Amino acid sequence: ETGVTQTPRHLVMGMTNKKSLKCEQHLGHNAMYWYKQSAKKPLELMFVYNFKEQTENNSVPSRFSPECPNSSHLFLHLHTLQPEDSALYLCASSQDSRASTDTQYFGPGTRLTVL
Amino acid sequence: AQSVTQLGSHVSVSEGALVLLRCNYSSSVPPYLFWYVQYPNQGLQLLLKYTTGATLVKGINGFEAEFKKSETSFHLTKPSAHMSDAAEYFCAVTRGTGNQFYFGTGTSLTVIP
């Protein structure tokens, strides 16, 4: 595997379910990100981890819970979601989240539908 | 504060014609600017970026962009469109410290045979 991978690619869940999204990067990076992509809106940064430490939480509701056990893996735990949470969730990685010039490398995303 | 404006949410060009996708930014500090492309059912892929140095930046797939500080612009161009260029294009800026990206709303490019 190369680059940034995400599983599952598609997920349908009810509002009472608990599920997790997984992201893995094979680039040797130290920073990982979660974004939400909704139609007609700019990508919304949700969380940032740098060297396994969370450095950004952009006022994300607590029904989204991130976890970064090591620099290569990032999870997004989901519980009691709302229909408006349906979106494409993108994971990205970069060398260091403090470096403004670093390229972020994106995974293919998980298409989430909340019923 | 940072913001990015992409004029035109949809652009259509004929195959072989010039592609011009517009991006303007507002920034209180010198920005670092990026263009990403997203093909259907895929993540974002870097086309090119401007950090310092030459203001005309060449990227992959024949694309290039010019940083114009006086116009606060970073428009993306390609001399001759191919069918394979049909995708969503995003302009993004980072602030002077940190790697937090501020994305525009995207421009969907359609290439007409």
C-alpha cells in the first residue's frame, strides 16, 4: 500500500449506531488531519494531530471523537450522528503540521450517509 | 484572517481550448498557495504550489499558475484542455505559521468534446 488509505469507502449508519473510520498513511509523515467535505461548501478542517498529539479541534461536536494511536494511524469514532453529518470525510497527512509550505496528501475519503 | 475565493463554481471549455480557473485570496501575511484536483470518488491530489521564488509555478498534467501579489490572485491555467481534465479544482492557502489549509469552494471543470 502506498500513500494514504481510508476504510471503509462507504458507510451507511443509523442515528443510534456507533462506527469508526480508519485512516492509514504510508508516507512516514508526522501530521494527520480529518476534513469534512459537504456539497457547495469549502472543505472543513475538523482535527489535526502532530506527532500523535491533537493540536486542532475546530469546534467539532462531541459526537465525533478522533484517536491517533501512532503517527501512521488515525481514527474517527462516530456516535449518535445526525443526518446533516452525511458527507465525504477525508483524511490527509503531511510531514509536520507546523510547516506552512508542506503539501498535504489526501486519502480517497469515506462517503458517510446517516439515516 | 485567511479566505479564498474561487470565481465560477462551474467552468466549461471545449477540448483543446485554454483552461482558466480563478482564485483570489485575502491574507494579512504573505500566503503560501496551493491548487488541488479531485477526480470523482477520489481524494485531493496536489497540482502545484507556490511558496517562495519564481511566481510562475508549473505543476503536473500541464497546469501552471502565477502568483500576482498586486492582484492577490493565483489563477490556474492550461493551454489546451483534455477530456481527462474534467474534475473539481480547489485553491487553498496556508497562513504564515502552521499547515492549516483554507480551501475555496471549488470549481467544477467540464471539458466538451
